[in-house]
Amino acid sequence: MSTTRRDFLTRTTLALAGVVLHGATAGAQPRYLSKAQLALTPNALLPEPITAEALRGLALHALNAAKSAGVQYADVRVAQRQEVSFGILGGVLGNVSLTPQFMYGIRVVVDGAVAFIHGSVPDADALATAARNAVVTARGYAKSRANIGTTSLGIAPAPVVKGEWETPIVIDPFKVSVMDQLSLLLALSGAAHERSSFCDVSFDWLQETRVFGSTDGSLVTQILRTAQPNFTVGADKLVYAPNVQAPVVLPMSGGYECVSAPELQDVVKESAERIAVLASLPRGTMDVGRYPVIFDGATLGAVVGQTLGVALELDRVLGYEVGAGGSSFLSPPQDVLGTMIASPALSVTSHRTLPSITAVRWDDDGVATNPVPLIEQGRLRNYCASRDTVHALRAISPATEVPLSGTVFANDADHNPRIRPAHVVVTPTAETRSIGDLCHGVTHGLLIQNVSYLMVDPQLSSGFVNFEQGAACALEISRGKIVRRLEGNGLQFATTRFWKNLLSVGDTSTVSPTAIQLYKGQPEAPAWQTASAPAGFFKEIDVVQTRR
């Protein structure tokens, strides 16, 4: 039964006193929203944002200061962000958080040495001072390297880009009243509770105007809008029992239309019903051994992204991240590029197009984004490169040509930009091959669903999946039929052998998206890792026990 606006007001008499507005000022005390404020939109509650024209002015001012201080190259990212979050957990209203932020990051190259300085004061003099300080820092690095006989290759050139781009949306969530958004949250929560025992529902909207400029002459402005709703329905919330749950909507680029479609309540109910069926299955533990394993699309995408995707980041491959994010088993590049690293059933492409949450027109290196084939029928074709890594690869292996394709992220404008594999797409088979078809020939094995996180070693050469972590669900298959839900088990694998054990992938009916935030660098910076993949059938994987 849907929840109306009247129901919302009647059932949540404490809402007017219980909804809290959080600001961005450090140490600021939260304040409660009044009844009148609940009728307002987030835009009405947030301060007026800095205009795109003013942001471009700040960026150019910082670049001019860097030029005057004598740089070989400089770039700057300047951003104004607005974020609003709403949450309901277990049918209880949470806080309403509205956060305005300004931030910038300045990168300079002096005598081949790179320095990066960031800040959060929206003042032209502050940015100019930061740019000059970055130059002084880089010059000091260059002198230190000269004294010990080492050099840096700096930032590789890239085509000059100019222009503007924005994420297209249908409904602006910052123009939808707080009351209407809370009403919808409560309705979706109610729909889930009709069929399930657990529901976590929240909205998180982010809008950011980001300017990139460089001393090469590039100047681009992008208005980025992302929807980060969380609809997780589940069952069997018991101590020492694996919680069966599944995400309904994943983070993406877009607006309020991502959650406001009337049929979404039916989708929530259907998801809750599927979860209830899984929760009702008998539970047990499999014996340790090697078994055929089928991954659903969400699981295959998550494992591709966190093993192969991350391993193809060129800074890892070249050893730049050894002391921070780790290295890569796909190294050295001159020996690995062009070789078979996986089964011929696997083809992987990376892109930053809509509706991926990573969608942009230009990356944080000022490079236009283009789809890039990473793996073609098991053969390694490309790495994900940046302007401060691609020249190093060319120096090591002059015959190697790795394109700049827009895979550089600064999750926040005041973070140093790093390579990320963007949105990873696994090509499904053109044949008709459903999950049922994949399961049909399995005498004794497993079907794994909704894995979003796995543990890997620093070189990404081995991994472990715990079935009782997050929303993961492992089902035992006997003679092609699901017979019970597994608890106390996990998978462990050596990455290279694992991917060469992939026998086949499913068709388009098995394709599912997945999204997870991964951390990289030191200090660690988060970024979304998203994927779209079909189901995958593996010849055999080691199944272990995780409980004593």
C-alpha cells in the first residue's frame, strides 16, 4: 500500500522535531528544521553557490600566478559542490544533511618535478598564494633530485580542450521539497517492509560545478550531477546468520527521476519477495574443495573491477603506488601487454559515458574521455594511463602505444588526480545463455550473487570472497537445482589462474550493474568503481570454510 502525503504527516509527528539540518562549517551545531522549512527545497536552504564564471576567474588567477612564478606546466581544479542527504532506517527518519563546499587543487611542474597544493578558501589571493607555494615546493623537489642524480619526466602533453558540459537530468532534486522527498522515502520503505524484515533507504544528491584549467590553454567547465540512492532490502537479520539482502538502485549520473518513477515501489516489493524466498532456503556449509562456480552479473562485474580493472592502472603497474595503493601482477608492461591474461570468453572495455556515476566529458587531467578496450578475448590490449605515467611507459618500451582516454579521477577537486578504471563493461555472449542455462549442467557447485567487495593482496595476484560479508549470497547447486543457502564458506583464488578458468559468460538477460567505493593513494582517496557484466561460469574455484 502506497504512503500518501497525509499518511506521512500523520505517522511521523516527530518528523518536524526529528529532522536535523547539518551544515558544512566545521564544529557547527545541527539545527532542527521547522514545519515551514520542511516545505522548502534544498536550494532554498543552501547558500547561493559560486557561479561558474567566478570559478573560471579563480582558476585563471591561480594559473597566472603559477606562470609568473616560473612553472613549466600548471593545472588547477576549482569546484563548488552542493550535497543533500536524506535517510530512513527501519522505518525511522534520519537526518537531513545539506552541505555546501568549495575546494581547489593546484598541480605544478618545475624542472621536471611535480608538486600539488590544495585549499578551501574561495579567494583569488588565496589561490594565487597557493600556486606560488606549489612552485617553491616543486623547485625544492627538483633541486633535491638533482643532488642525488635522479630526474622526473613531469606531465606529458595533451591536446588543448575548451568547452562546457553538464550531466543531463529530468528533475532537479535540489528543487524538490524536503517534505516530498521524505514522503517518497517513507513510501519506498513501507513497500519493502510489506515483504521483508529489513530495509535501508536513503537519498544522496550531489551537484558540482568543476573547472579545469591549464597553462597549455585548456579551460573546461562541467556541471556534474549524481544520484546516490540506497535501497537495500533484506531478510534474516539474525545473529550468526548471513543476512540476505540486495540493492535495488545503484549510484548513477542523473537526477530525481532515478527514484521518482511510480513503478519503483513495485520493483522494491519484487526485490523483497525474491529475498524472502532466498532467506527461506535451508542453510548449510559445503565441504572444502574445488567446485564449478557461477557468478551473477553483479558479482562478475565487481570481481573484474577489483582485480583486473585495478591491476590495469598504469601507476600501479609502474610501481608508483607500491607504498600506498599497491602494485600490479600485470607488470612489467613490456612483457605483459598483448599477451593472454584471461580466458578468451572475457572482453572488457572501460568508459565514462552515461549513466555511469563516473560520467564526464573531460577527466581531471584535462583529457577528453573515450571508450578504451582493455581486454579483447582474454588478451591484454591497453592500460589505464595518465599524463604523468604514459611517458614513463613510452620511455621503457618505445614500441608500446597506450592512449590517454580520460581515466584520471580527482574524487574531490582538492585531491591529487589518480588513475581509475572508470566504468568497466564486460561483453556478454551473443548466444542465448541465461543463468538457468549456466546452472543446468552443474552436477555439484555454487551460484554466487550480489558480491560487491573482495579482499585482495597488494599485488592483486590473489583474492578472497567471504559469503557472509555485505549483501553476498552463496547458493549450493545440485544437479542443476538450487538446494540450499551457504553459510560459513568463502572463495579463494590466484587471479591469473582464476580468470583463465572462466569457461563462458551469459547473455544480455544476465547483465547486471554493480558499484562500490574503492580507496587509493596515501592518504587514501575514495572513488566509485562501477561495472556492468553478464553472469560468468568458472570451471572450478577453491571453496573454503570461514567458521571454526
